[in-house]
Amino acid sequence: MRALMEFLFKVLLVLFLTSGTLLVFGQILGILLQKGDLMMASTNLFKNPTLVLSACFSLVGFSLHYIPDKKDTSFSEHTSASAGDSVK
């Protein structure tokens, strides 16, 4: 399950960054060419997908924090030092 979530996170992150980059470059191109319609078209085309992708990859990343690694499933093997042990 964790491997699938990590793969999904990576794919969504790349899609989000690509969409955001296209949004910004479209707006920059509109500024350089002094075409307001190009700026608006870039915003209308890429704004909503960028926002949705950012929300999706954020939720997947947040949920990955709560899915334990296979090596961390047993906490009884780990001995924890108390605060007094480090002072001695």
C-alpha cells in the first residue's frame, strides 16, 4: 500500500509542477508579447487543474505520514532511552 501511495505522490507532484510551470510560462509569454488574451487563456486553462493536483498530492503526502514503513511496524523492538539515562 505504501509503495502505491509513494508512486501516486510522485506522479501527482510531477503533474502539479508541470501544470504550474505551464501556467506561469503562459502568463510570462502573454506579458512579453503584450497579449492579455494569452495571459487569460493560460490562467483559464491551467488554474483549476493546478489547484486540484496540488490538493491531491498534498492529501496523498499527508496520508503517507500515517502509513508506517514495513520496517517500522513493530515498536516493541526499539528500546527508548529515558531522559535520565542521557544525563548519567
